[in-house]
Amino acid sequence: MTITDEDCLAETLAFNEQFEAAAASRPARGQTPSASTLALLRRNRVGGDTPPVRLAHAQGRVVEGGVKVRTFVPDRVDGVYLHIHGGGWAFGSADGQDERLWRLAVQARLAVVSVEYRLAPEHPFPAGPDDCEAAARWLVEHAATEFGTERLLIGGESAGAHLSVVTLLRLRDRHGITGAFRAANLLFGPYDLSMTPSQRSFGSRRLLSNTDSLRSTYGLFTPGMGAEQRRDPEVSPLFANLAGLPPARIVIGTEDPLLDDSLFLAGRWQAAGAPAQLGVVAGAMHGFTLFPLTITEREHQRERDFLATV
């Protein structure tokens, strides 16, 4: 394992301390939030009182199967990136990162298609995976007509990384589709919802994600399931046969409770025969790319370079 960005470690750890101090003044999230609490959390998940910037040239549309997507199409398009947002399967939206996704589209010369998948707990498993699968199939069938290219990429952050792997497995197992997506870009995803050792041992540190918050989101996404049921490969892709999947870029921070998930997935990905580029960021907490840090700018550049050249 190679750890990157150690020259930024002091800045990164100082930010973590500030984040924890601010979080200590807020009530801890309960295991089963009420509808009103869930609505408040959704409004304040990233930006607090400041709503995300929504760009006029990002277009919403509905594709086959009734799935909503948000598209970002620059003047030059050399490929299509199917982006799946994070948020514990219960938060986030396709229009929550317009500025970042537009910048990625322009600089990597990609049409970006972000999936507005249905959220738990109103729509628990398998609703979100169903929507992502439908969007991916639509791209496989229509990218050449819609965007002038068949070069497809997939990826996302946190729950979006999980859903990206699940989508690739569904394409392979349900439709016999392999090789349609050239690469997977997977940032700090949970791949074992029965909980890896790092998830269980992380504890209650008030960073963006911890042991308690993971248990809570798993309960929202897969209500009524026990640990053994959550080991089903359709729920936890770490337990799946990974043969036939494309090259992957897997990113995780050392202060993320999901550290083991990425380490284990990278090893199994490589053992299944596909390249897996593992990036472990020194001191980074879960979701670090949401915040104005040196490591965030570096990660965005590495992401753009990977998606532009793979």
C-alpha cells in the first residue's frame, strides 16, 4: 500500500480536528431519524444554509425506465462518464455538484450523466441500484446517438462508488454486458455492508462518517436485513465474483472507516484479472473531496487525468 499526500498531512489533520470540534456542538444522529429530521439532514447535508449552485447549462431529463438524469455536455466530447452521487443512499442529488461536474466535463472532455436515483428509506434496496442499472443500460444502447461516442466510464463517491460496482455486476450478470464501460472511478465506497474491521473499530469520532453513522445508513438502505443477508453479493460487492470488470481507480483516506473496504476491493479486483489503481490519502477522512483542501484539489486533478486518458 502506498500512501500519498503526506506533505499535506498537517493541513489535513488540522481540518479533521476543526470538523470534529464543530460536530461536537451538534446532536449526534440517531439510529432511525424521523421524517422531519431526515428532511433537515437532506437540506443541510453539505452546504448548510447555502444551497448548491445549479448551472443553467446542466440539463435534466428522463431516460428509459423513467429514471431522471442530469447531463453536462461540453463543446468537445471524447467519452461519457456515468456519475453516481454519494450520500449514504439516503442523501444527495444529481444537481448537488453542478460546478464540479461541469469542470470535470470541460477539462476531461466528457459528457457527464449524473443519476437521480431514488433514495432510502422511502425507496430502500433495490430501488437505487435498479435506477443506476437502467441509466447504465440506456447509455450502453444510446451513447453513440446521444453523445457521439461509445467510450463509457462509470464512477462515484461513497454510496455512489458502491452503486457503480453493483451496476457493473448487474450489467454482467443480468444482461451479459462486459467491456461496455472502459473504467471505474471509485472514491471511498462501502463495499461490505456487513461491516469490515475498519468500519467496526472506527468508533464514534465525529468525522463525516463513523461506525454509528454507517450502521444507521445501512439500516435505511437495507431495512430488516441482518449481517449475513447484507453479505449477499448483490448488496455487498466485496463478496461478488469480480471477473470481467474494467480497470478501476480506487481512492480512500487513512482516517476513513471504510479504509478496509477499498483495500480489500483493490486486492480482489486485481486477483480477478483487472488492473486496480489504489490511492490511499494520508490523513483524509470520509468525503474529503467535499472540502477546500490541498488534497481535494490534487484528487480532482488525478480524477480528471484518469478519466481523460484511460
